Amino acid sequence: MMELDRKSGVPYYIQLKEQIRRRITQGIWPAGTKLPTERELAKSLAVSRNTVSQAYKELESEGILCSVRGKGTFVEDTSLIMQQESRKEKVLRIVDLAMEEAVGLGFSIDDFVSFVHVRGMEKKDLLSRMKVAFLVTNPEQLADVNWNLGPGVSLLPLLLSELQESPRAQEGLAGMDMAITGMAHLPEVKILLGKLHIPILGISLQPKLDTLVRIAKLTVGRDLALVCESSQYAEKIKLALRQAGLYPSFKTLIQPNEASLREVLPECGAVILASRLRFGVEKVLPENMECIEFRFEPDAGSLNLLRGALLELKGEKS
């Protein structure tokens, strides 16, 4: 039974988040566990439903929980939160060592806190003025750029084919601090942009974990509709699902018109689509049919490498 400290002054939703985290790390709620509904938990804790909703949404944004429309909220892969806790402990050990060193040099704890704050703001400011070009091969990926690279980092998605066809488009990248692309296209991009003399980094992309979890939980037995702008992206999605051990049967629709959607969707159990097509599909989506956006994002190693490269690059320029 979870309880909130009414006198601590800590917001209830933060207390609730930490209690949920604790239950997951202690194995009380393993991966796949269905959490109480917002209404049920709000009633048992005597708090507003908004309090529970905020806690759930923040944990979902951190990849710890997954909300499935019509089914509820579930615990994601618990290895993620274990990794987060492990990284947090490592950082805290580094902070402890630095603090002890500062005290040994005659500084107070308040001095140390002030130093860390000032240096943190300096680094934050360095990142805030960065401009990064993300070169993609499929139009669907133009919407897959909601990555946490730091406050104020501008990430501009561009189609690689447009750069190949237009020297003027290549020249437009001269004002970028860095260009990134998938590992498979890194050699080609380095040749294409060689004259611009900007850093080029290859990254590995993976499907978002909550996307895979939602697809895995779909009822087996009916085809899934797969709606994309290009056949290449459709194959990319199918390959990603196979690599995750998922083998659904698809009815694939490439740039379908409204009539095609109205004909095919009622025959399917759910629809998977590129995010850019969601508005058009939802207009004709059968009632109660689940609609899942398939998004890719950098894996943890690529994201850390990119953040580090941006900091190092900005440090060289400052």
C-alpha cells in the first residue's frame, strides 16, 4: 500500500513517481505489470486524478511506463530503470569525490555547489546555440527528430536525396555546426559534404521501446495495416520488428488515398503508421481501432556520443 507524506512539502506527484520507481526496482512490479487506473490510485491515495496522471505521464516520457489506449498503463522493460539507477549512482560517486577534493583544498560545501551551478550553466549555454543537420533517406524520418540533445539545440532534418540533387542545398549546410546520419550512409555523406569541412557523425537508430511494447501486446489473429509514404520505410519497419522477435502479418499501404484506407482498415486489427500520416489516417480510422506511430530514435550509445561531440565542438569554438 502506497502512502504519501502530507507534511514533507514535496509535491505529491513526485512522491508518487519515486514510490512507483521503488516498487519497480525492488521487483514488486516487474516488467509487464498493469498499474492501477488513474481513478483507482487517486481514490486510494486521496489525491486528485491529475496528480496520478502527471506522475504516470512523466514516467512514461522517461520510458519506465507505457500507456496502451483501452488497455491501461504497464511497466516497461525493467532493465531500463535499473540502468538509469546505476548511472545515477555512478554520477553521485563522481560528485562525492569532487566535493571531497574541493573541501580538501579549503573550499566550503556552499562554494562547491556554487562552482557546479556556474559550470553547469556555462555548459548549458554552450549547447544552446548548436545547429545540427540530420540527413535521412526516407521522408517519414523527417518527423523523427524529437531527441533530448540539450536545451536550445536546433536539429534540422533534411532528405539526403535533395542534397544529392542540389549543390545549392549542400551549400545551405555551411552554417551548421555538425551533420549526422545513419551509419549505413556515413561514407556517402562524408564524400557529399567533404568540401564543407563540418564534423559528420554516424549514429545508430532503433525503434522506440514503447512502440515495440504496444505492438507486442496487440491481439494476434488479424492482419495489421502498415501505412507509409515509401516502400523503403515499410521494409525498414518490418526489419526492425523481426529483429525484435515480432512477426505480425501486414497489409501494406504506400501513400494510400482515402478510398483505399476505408476499404482496407476495417479488415485489420490495428494500424501502424509513420507519424506524418496520422492526421489523414485518423479521419477514416474505424471506431476503437488502435493507431500506433512507428518512430525511430538514436540508441543510448549514439545519443551519448552525439551530446559529447556537441560539447567538445562548442568548447573548441569558444
